[in-house]
Amino acid sequence: MSKHIWLIISVLLLSSCKKWLDVKPLSQVSEDDLFKTEAGFEESLNGIYTRCTRTDLYGSELSFGFPEVLAQNYTFPPDDNQRYQQTANYNYLDPYFIARKDAAWRGLYNAIVNCNLLLQNLEENKSVLPEDKHALIKGEALALRAYLHFDALRLFAPSFKNNPTEKGVPYVTSVSNKVTTTLTVSQTLEKIINDLKEAKEIIRPVDPIRAASYVAGYPTDVNDVERADKSLFLQNRRHRMNYYAICGTLARVCLYMDKKDEALANALEVIESNTFPWTNSAAFIEPDPTKKDRILYRELVFAWYIEDLAQEVNLRFNSGAVGLYIENNAGNTLYETGSVGAEDNRFKQWFRLVSGTNTMDRLELQKYLRDPQTNRHYLVAPAIRLSEMYYIAAECTYDTDPALAAQYLNTVRFNRGMGVPLTISNKDELIQELVKEARKEFYGEGQIFYMYKRLHRSIATQLGGSIPASDKIFVLPLPNDEIEFGNP
Amino acid sequence: MIFTILCQAARRMAKSKTILVMKLTAILLLAGFLQVSAAGFTQTISLSKQNVSLPKVFREIKKQTGYVFFYNLRMLDKAHPVTINVKNGTLKEVLEQCFADQPVTYRIINKTIVVTERPAPPPVAPPVTTDTVPSTIEVRGKVLDDATGLAVSGANIVVKGSNTGVTSGADGSFTLQVKPGAVLVISFVGYDNKEVTVTPATTTLTVRLALKANKEPMVEVVVTGYQQIRKESFTGNAVTVSGEELKKVNPQNILQAIQAFDPSFQVAQNNLFGSNPNQLPRVNVRGATSLPSGTGEILTRHNLAGNVNLPTFILDGYEVSLEKVYDLDPNRIESVTILKDAAATTVYGSRAANGVMVITTKAPQEGKLQVTYNYDLNITGPDLTDYHVLNAAEKLEYEWLAGLYEPVQQLSRDDQEERYYAKKRNVVAGVNTYWLSQPLRTTFGQKHSMFIEGGSPIVRYGIDLRYHTMPGVMKGSGRDRYSLGTVLSYAPTKKFLFRNVLSVTQVEGTESPYGSFLNYVRMNPYYPKTDSAGRIIQRVDDWTIDTRQSGADQYRTETVLNPLYEGTLNSFNRTKYLEVIESFSAEWNISRSLRLRSLLSLTKRKYNTDVFQSPFSNEFYDYPADRMDERGSYYFRNADESAFDGNITLTYNRQLGDHFVNLAAGANIRTYSIDSKSLNAIGFSNDRFTNIGFANRFPEGSSPQGDYALERLFGSFLSVNYSMKNKYLADLSVRMDGSSKFGTENKTAPFWALGVGWNLHYEPFLENTAISQLKLRASTGQTGDVSFPPYMAQTTYQYYTSNWYSTGVGAVVNNYGNQALQWQKTDNYDVGLDLGLFRDRIYISSRYYYKLTHGLLADIMLPPSTGFGSYKENLGDMENTGIELNLKYVAVRNRNLVVSVFANMARNQNKILKISNALKAYNDKADQEQVSNDNLKGTPLLRFNEGQSLNTIYAVRSLGIDPENGKEIFLKRDGTRTYEWDVKDIVPVGDNTPTAYGYFGTNVSWKGFLLNLIFYTRFGGEEYNQTLVDRVENADPRYNVDSRVLSDRWKQPGDKALYKNIADLGTSFASDRFVQKDNVLELQSVYLSYDFAKKVYSKLAMKNLRLSFTMNDIWRWSSMRIERGIQYPFARSFTFSIQTSF
């Protein structure tokens, strides 16, 4: 009898000792503690978005930085204060370029590991969350993981079109200090699509954005439906990976993989939801800065909230000759102001001409400009636009219905103030027009480089020339420590 | 009010005194009775035995009565067996029966029955012859205390070489039958033994026992913090120094003082902070066992991360911080023990790898109230002998040679020359300001330290008070300490002892408002420090500088501001802490050999840091108009530190024949937490309103900071010390530790040690030879180290508190938590030899050790696709090999004069065996920084390479300066020569490890005088002379420089110069041209004291009186000329002390 008591006491003592030695940090929070509460899951998900909006990722570099430079969207003065000239020359050995692309790679995978930790804990601590919220968080985390991998793939692996069996990027689905084996480009794309599809199914029944009453508006509206929910976590669905953002991402990925039917279906789902109305041109051309919609906010299917980076963005685009800008002539060429683009509101509203004294005249981007007092909308970095859905729809329908395809394209142009419809005689012409259109629409949003790459198309230079398509340009080298410490 | 109550109480007590005494007697009698019956002893005996031997009967009687028999077995050889049958007989009756017709008889002394040979039987038929001596004689004697003359009862009187003996009675008397010529050994606890030879003429003795001389009580035992082990039988490596000895070396800083007794305890000289009293020293024992685990920060030798190799400090049984030891009053220290090898430190398990320093404080002595008082007057003065700067005329000449007055920007040659001659005018007019001395002073620090003690054997008390100011040599800096402590001990019976110690300490450290000393060294001597009206001017000069960059950045105006101006402002930088330590211990002496001891201690410490920078400070001088409201800054930090230590130890020591066993088993727990909060504020209108409340706002983008850390540890250990005949020794200890810092997979860790030893001097073949002591010992074991930040083993999240996402605050993962993270393990091997010659007049002890640390905590780089850059892993090995040598020689020893000399030397060689990939990547980063960072170009950076030591100096090999053109010629890796410095040519060019370092000195005592001299030396190592780079070659000619600029730099073709062209303002890179031999000899301490004779101090109603004088860091010689004390100069110090008690 007494033997047993001793045994019990010693077992109790030992186990409580172990617990006693399990010390939890206070100013940080341990993984175990974070995922003990519902709020912890929300914070973890919010954390992924915040992580993605740091300046190494969509807060700056991936939205306005080197992908735009690679697409020849900026002009650099001889001083080259921002050290982008070598990047524009595709010198991939330039230390500034290496630092930026390596940071992007690290950042993407760091955000991915946050997704994986969250997903892992969603499985382990299922009971903490109500079912709806569990589905919402899981769907977003899965889709984000796919979205981030897709951008890593678009930057660091050959395009599907040019080299689908070449090595892609590691598709990481677990948290570990072991490296994940890298699959081929098409295998990686399959994984991305699978995750997106799963996410779409999970989130479909629970995402408030699918409510008929949910129509994208402005936060300054009197009854802003997007901020109607009592819970902050369920507000502003478009700042997060919502149902339509997943559709949009799927459309984007499927098109990249040349799965036109699926791409079209998903693009149409976004278009036909009628959740994202076209910005009326009055708001676009509004002179009062407090009422002006600079970014075409209502058309954003998914955007990164970067309110705290206003100063940083301002420094990038509106700090004179040391900022990022496009030389006046090049800008006019890009927007075809001499011909079809004469009426393009985008050129008129997004650019400000600054005449240089001893340097050239330059166009400074106003898309992200903030009024110091009030703004009609938040400062965001666009991730998926409604217009992109129309472009995808156009590209995917041309083979079956060329007229409809042209109509999709013309709808966007019309909403940008270009009243004269385009007539398109063949597929090449459509692609050419689409590229032109996307260059104008996505200026300063970090997307156009991927389009050149997807189409394996030569890149247009500012002076009207072109740089031939090549994997030497399109495939960024992996970071050294990935090659050194990984086992590909 | 209280007084009257006390008076009344006293009066009432006086009346009832007699009644009280009676009551007490009754209680005591009752208690005595109870005790006897409780023990089961009776005064009557029942015995029924047939033909049994006497010893058997004795045993039975002892069992029934508790009386002990004292006899010599040989005496009973002739005794015959007894048959006895008694019921309820008295002791006397029984004994009479037993001893009837026996050749022996008995006496009862206290509770001991002493059996003696029966006095010669009545002469029945005596064959007496006159020339035979009687076989025995009776000796009657008395044992007295030599000092007081009081009787000593219970003293043992034994005939030497036999077991025969008696104990002295209550009046100190004894009677013993001995053979003539026998030697009696009289002994009693606490007294020196005394031997008396008995002759027939001296049958009546008076033996006076002298109290054991209290000379060096500490040498006898080793205090491990958990138990005390006789040094003679200990195989571990420990150095014990008494507090008195420490004070003789350095009365201000015990950490500095310990070094002189054990050089393997190293306090690094801090060249950057010199003698700043607020700078905690860096300490390590027997070399480094961990790598600096940086966060990728590039390291120079100056910013070597923190105190990673700090030993563990134990004060009276509980762990304390380095700062506590630094601020401890040396007068309170009884002894300090440094435990070094595995056999000595294993009881500290995971905290033991860097050695353990055990400090015990003085316990109050019983007796009448006694006051011990100590006064120190400490005078310190700056030591500027290492600074050699140019004087005004030389400086101006150098500026001219360096081309500072060439036309620049809009300044034409005429403008420049005008400026030059304006300065020349100053020089000619005799302006030659010695800026170095301006912020400095000679200081007087005082210390009053008092200890009041006394009490009865049951209750003893002690109160200590201290007032200690320690101003620094830079004006306004200093560290003041005040403390109050009480000790109360209570021993209700001999079996129990309770002790409570409560101490409160307040320490206030103030930094000098004059700023960094560097600023004064740089000032040009031709600048006057005041204007003609005697006011201190802020703006002294302007320089227009051509930065040789293109565009608008090409020209820059630099304003020279007067650093003395800072001293006129109300800026301050204060850190103070209030510390309360409560510790309670209880001891239970279960039996003579078994003892249970437990200790609880609680430490609370509250830190406050306030740093105010006046808005008028030079720091804000360049602020543009729109930032005027940002001038002035305030930093505030508040930290709460608490620690709880609890331990329980069971010790057993017993001599069983030839075997002696000392066993300790115990367990301890410790928790430590620190909670700190800090914030910055800016914008003050003037410096009269210095409260943080007057601040305008927080700096842009800053938010309050908070940090909290919690550590927990528990462990249990068993330690056995065994010796046989004092010759063959063995130690064995094991410990199991659990720490909150380990990964969840490894919460507990085992540690062990084994030591063996042999006292050869007890072997017969060494007896009566010149060798008075010869001891061999060896030990091995494994200890650990967990001195890394908590939570590293866990995956943690951090909040983006300053930027919320639109849908709420976000948390992101911080690190990859390695669940398998373990402690660092150090394998220790230690062999030693102690040799004493001629009754230890010459004493040599030497050690060799080898420490292999494996599982060094290191950053492991991960492929970024894992989402993490690196994680912590136990990877990396390092070894430390060392020799320690200790010599002592008593040259003269007679009544009045004792002269002894000593020397101790140590050597530690450190070698990196294996490093992680992150450290390899770090080396590449160091290469990169070396090229791109202007501040690091001329500094050898720390690099990690397998096979090299942590002290290796890395630079490019140089062939010197080309006499042709004043350029430096480098040697490339392939052996070719070049003028181009290339980071790829960096190789190990030197090692900072000295061949040996240590102390030597002498000790002379003559009558009441005592003189102590201690020198420090270090030789055989190399050091990179940063002064040559920063202040000779890369020196900015617009500021004052080392005088070698003018004398030793190349000026014209053909100059065989050590340093490059004087007009070359380019940067010199790290090259081995600056590596020099680092040989040092220092006179560290001179101590002189005089103890007054009894007739002097007793006239003053004192119990003793000592005056002493100590000088520290007085003289120094070095093989290299390097500026020491960059931000704060070094100081020399002189201390006068008076010590007395009454």
C-alpha cells in the first residue's frame, strides 16, 4: 500500500516538476499559449497579413519595387539613389538586387511558415474555434499559402509556358528545419491549385463577402457595409483572402498553367458576383483630394492594407528626383497619349508632370498619394483587380468567341475613359492589346513582369525597343543560402 | 511612552525575581526528569548473568543506565568472568559486585565509569626490592584555561600510545594511574593539545590549555556552499582566501583582489571604460567555454558579447549576481572559495562549467556586545601616463603637413592661411590647453563600516552598517553604497540552530556629465577653453571638409564643440538600485555525524535608471530650426528583479577507524525573474526642468519597451568524500539538474565527477624527511552551462503592436523552437601535485587541466525556404588547456620577523575544434564589413576558425612602409607583394593568449608591521595596437592625435618610417604591422599595516587597533604604447584604513 503511495507521489512530483520548468515568455507569447484562444488564431492570421505588408514583400518591394523595375517601368537618374539601375539592366549579380530578391524569398517563406503553423494548430486545437470561424481561418490560411508560393514560383522558377518540367520552388506544407524537396513547375502549380480549390470549398459557405448585400464601397461611406460587422476581424473582407480573392487567384494561376476553362470560370465568378462595381469616373477625376478615389478602390478584389507605410510610399514616389518615376516621354509612350490613350483617365489622374531643371521632365505616380487630412479610402497595395478578371476572361474566350473577348477588354477601357472600342483581328493582336492595357492598368502594382514571363514575351523598353524573352531574365537566381544549405 | 512601559516592566520583574528563579528551577528539574525517563534510563538495574565477561556486563549496564565505560581492553585480560543476579539494585551495588575480586576497579566521573587497574594490592607477600620503581604512580591534576584560569571540565587525558585515559571533572580535576615516564596528552575541543611527561616527582599537575590559535582557520576546510570538506582529504581543486587577506590586496574591489590568489580567476581589463566605478568587470575562470552568440552583429574585441563565461556566484548558500559581489562590503567577507575542476563544482551541475565562487560572510560571535569598526579613506587620481598627445605648436605643424590649409571650396589659399595664422597667434600667445585633465579630478572616497555583535550561546545577533562613497576620477561620476544588515541566530539546544539574515542595500551609480573622455583627448591644444571673460564657450572652431564625394555632398562643414560645455549643463545619468535580501536557514544536528540544513532566501532588487540630456547639449547643436522642440532627451528604465533560492542538504561525516566519510545529499530550487520597462522622451525647453514630465513627446516612431524573463532550475545531488587513513582519498559526486531553459525533450540533465588523491606524506617512507607534504590528485567529470537566454527552446510569437492590420493586431512567429535543445557539456580533466618542503616552508602546487566543451550552443543557418534564417542547436566544440603553478617560500621565520615570497602563474590555451555553418557565414560577413564599414576597416574583427583560438588576431600580413613613397606593402596569401589591401589576404597574424600571466610578491611582517607587495605580469602574448591605427594612421588631423604622428610617420622619400605618409588621409586597413608584443609588468598593490600593541589599545578601551595603507595600480610597464581608458581613464588609488573593535 505505502509503496503505491510513494509511487504516486513521485510521479506527481516529477510531472509537476516538468510543468514547473515549462516557463512561458511574457513579452512574447509561446506557440502553445497563442493557440489556446480564439483571439490567438485571429491574431496569427492577422499576423500573416501584417507580415506580407512589410517592406520586403507587398508593403513595398513586391508591389512597387524590383518586379516593376524589371518590367522597365521606371527611369533612373545618373545618381541612381535607389540603386535600381543595375536591376533594370538585368545584372543579377548586383548586390542591391541580390539583397532585395533574397529578402523577398525569405519573406515569402517566412509568411508561409506562419501559414503552416496556423494550419497545424487549426488541426491540433480544433475545439478552440467555432466551426464557422475555423473554416474561414483555414480557408484563408490555405489560400494565402498558395498565393505566396505562386509568387515565389513566378519569381524564382521558369514559366510554365517555357519550361514546365524544370524545377519549381519548394512547396512547403509543414513546419520543420528540414528542407522540402522541390518539384517541377507543373507539379508545384498543381499543388497551388489544389490548395486554392480546397480553400475555396472551405470558405464558400462562411465568407460574409458572398452575401448579396455585400457590395464594395468606401470606408468613408455613411453605411459602409464592409465595416458593418461588430467584430473587427470580420470587417474589410477585401483586405483579406476572401472567397472572390481565392477565385481571382485561381483564375490567375490557371491561366499561368494554361488551363483556360478553369481560369475563365473563376474570373467570371468574380465578375458576375457584382460585388465589385466599377469606379465611377467622377470619383476618379474628382479634384478634391479628400473625395478622390485614386486607386479605384471599389474594384479591388484583394488588396494589402498598408496604412502605416504612407510615409514610406510617399518617399518612393513623391520625393523628387531621388524617388521612382518615369521620364515624361516614356510615360506618354506607355499610355499612347498621342493616339488611343489621349482620353485615358489613368494617365491624367495617376501621373503628375514635374519639369526638371537640369534633369529631364518626369512623371510622378499619384496612385498612392495621401491627403494629409482625410482620404476616401485606405492606403492599400492592390493584389487582385476586377480589371484583371476581365483581361483573363478576354484571353480565355477569344478562341471560342472573339467578339465577347473584345467586349471584355473594351469594358475595362471604357471605364477608364477610352470610349472608342477596339477591333481585334487575331489572337496576337489581342495579346498585344492586353499587354498594353495591363501595362497601363498595373503600373506600380508589381504584376506586369509576371505577364511577360507567363507569355514568354519580350519586354518593351521605354524607348520603344524590346528585350528578348529569356529565362536568363525571367528566372531570378535562388538565394545563395538556399543553394548552400538546402538539398535540392 | 514606550520607555515608561519598559521601566514599569523592569520594576515588576525585579520584585518577582525570586519567584521566577524558583519556577525556572522547577521547570528545569521537570524537564531533566522527563528527559531521563524519555530516554528510557533508570537509576536501578536488574541483571541476571552467568559467567559472562566484564565487557558484556558493561554493555548491559550502559544499556540500562546510559553510563559509559571507559577502559583499556588489555587491562581486562586478567579479569575473570562474573556471575551476577540483582533485581532493582543501584548502580553502585551492581558495580561493587562486578568489580569484587577483580584486578581492576572503577570510578564514576559524571556519567562515565572509568575502569582503572586496581591499586597495588595489599602486600601479601611483597617481593619488594629497593631498586625497582613502582609499576604505576597516581597522578592528580587539574585542567585550566590558560587565558582565564577557569577549570576545563570534560577534557580528555589520555596516556600517549594507549587507550587508557580519563576525563576531567567539573572542577577540571582528574586522577590517573600511569607508569612513570608516560606522556599524557590533554585535549579539548577548541584548544591546542598539550603533552606532559609524568615523572615520580610530578604527581600533581596543573595543565593550562591555550585556546586554539585563530590564525588561519580557513585553510583547514573547503566550503563548497553545501558542505565543508577537510582540505586535506579533498581531491577537488579549490582556492580559499579569507576576507582579511583579500582586503590586504585591494580594499575597494574584491574581484580584483581574488586574482592575486588565483590567476585562473581572471578579471579582464576594460580598455574602453578604464576605472569607471559603474562598469562591472568581465570575469572568467579557466578560459571561455562558450562562443559569443551574436545576432549576426559583427564583433570586435571591444564589444565581445556580455558576460557569457561568467562563473556562478554563491553567497551564503544562494546564487547572486556579479553586481551583488561587486557591491559587497569586503569587511563582511569571512572567506571566498573558488571552485574550479569537476570534483569541486559538480554539485552545481548545469551552472558549474565556468567555475563557482563561494562567498561566506562573517557570523556574529557570542559574548558581550562587541563593535568592530573600519574606516577607509580612498584617494584616487587619474593615470594619464599612456597618453602622449601633441602640444599646441606640434599640433599646428602636423595640420600644416597634413595639408589642412590647402584651398578648399570657397576658401582660397589666402583664407586658409589666415585661419592658420590665427591659430598660430594663439600658439605664440601661449595657449596650450591640456584638455585631458579638464574633466578629471582627484577624489576622496570614504567608507565607514561597522559590525555590532554579541549574545549568548543560545541567541546571537549581529548588525552591520555601511556608508561607502566611491567617486570616480571623471568629474561627477561615482558609485555610492549604503547598506544595513542584521543577523540573528538562535540555538535553543545544541541540536538546532536557526539563523536569519536580512540585508538592505542601496547603490547609486552616477555617470559623469562631462561625457566620453575621448572627446577631451581629441581636442586641439591651441583652443582656449574659455573666452576672454572666463566663460566656457560652446562653439570653438569650424572646418570645411572636402569629402571627395561627387555632387552636393562634396563639401561639409564640421563644427568643433567644446566638450567642457557639457559639464556646465544639468544633464545626468543615474542608475540606482535598492536591494533587499532575506535569508533564513535552519540546522538540525540529528546526531554528532548527521546534520540536516535548509536555507530559503529571497532577493528583491529594484533598478531605476534616469538619463537626462540637456537641450543645450552639444548633441543637439546641429538641430535645424524645425527640430528645436526635439532637443533634450530623457531615458527612463525601471526593472524589478527577484530571485528565490531554496535548498536542503543532509550531511553525514564519520570517522570509522581508518575510514573517514563525508557525505552530502541535497536538493535545491531557484527561480529568477526580471521585469523591465523603459521609455524615451524628447523635447525639453531648458535644463532647469529636468523631470520627465516636462518632456514634449516621445521620439518619432518610438513606443514604450517592456521585457520579462523567467528562469527556473531545480536539482538534486549526492556527494561523497572518502579518505582512508588520511592517505587515500576519493571524491564522487553526481547531480541531476532540471532547467526551464532546456528544450521540452530534455528537461533534466545529469552531471558527475570523480576524484582520487594520495597523501604521500603520511606514508612511512616519507616520514621524517624534508618532504612535509606531498599530495597527488586527479579528477574528471562533466559539468554544464545554461547561460543562454530563456525560451530559446520554444517556438514563440511576437506581436506587431505598433502596426495593426485593418482587421486587428497580428502575431508572427519569432523563431524556430528547437525542442531538443540541450545544455552545453564540459568534460573536465584535472591533475595536480602539492609539495611542501621543510615543514611547508617551501610550498609548491601545480595543476594541469583540460576542458572540452561540446554541444556549444550555436546558430545553425537554415535554407530560407524553411521560413527561418537560423535556429539554435548544440553544435560546436571547444577546448581549453591550462597550467597553474603556485609557489610559496617562507624565507625567514622567527619571533619578530617573517618574510615570505610567493608567485603564481597560469596559462590557458583556447582552441575552437568545431563550429557551425552560421559562424562560417559570419566570417564572410566579417570580411564584407571589414571592407565596407569605415569604422571597422582598421580594426581586426573576430573570426571563428577551427584550430584557432578565440583570441586569434586576424589581419593582412604587412612588410612595412615603402621608404620610396610612404605606402604600405602587403603580403598576399600566395606570398607576392602588393600595395593593394585585399580582404581575401586576411590570415591569423597573432594570438592574444599570453605564454603565462600571474602574480608575484612578498609578505614581510616585523613586530606589528606588515608589508605586502604584489606585482602582476603577463608575457608572450600579442595585441593589436589600436592606438596606432585610430590615433596615428587613421587619425583625423583636425583633432589632436598621438605624438607618434609627427615623429614616426613617413614624410619624404628615404624615410624608414613605421607609419605611412603623413599627408595620406586615406584609411589604413587592419594589417599585422600593428600587432605588437604584449608584455606587461604592474605593481598592483602595496599594503602596509601596523597593529598597535596591547598597552596602547587597551588604554583606549579597544580590543585591537590597526592602521593600514594600501596603494593600487601604482606603476605599470608595457612593451607596447597604447592608449588605455578610451572613454574613461584608468586611475591609481590609495587607501588609508583604521580598523578597531571595542
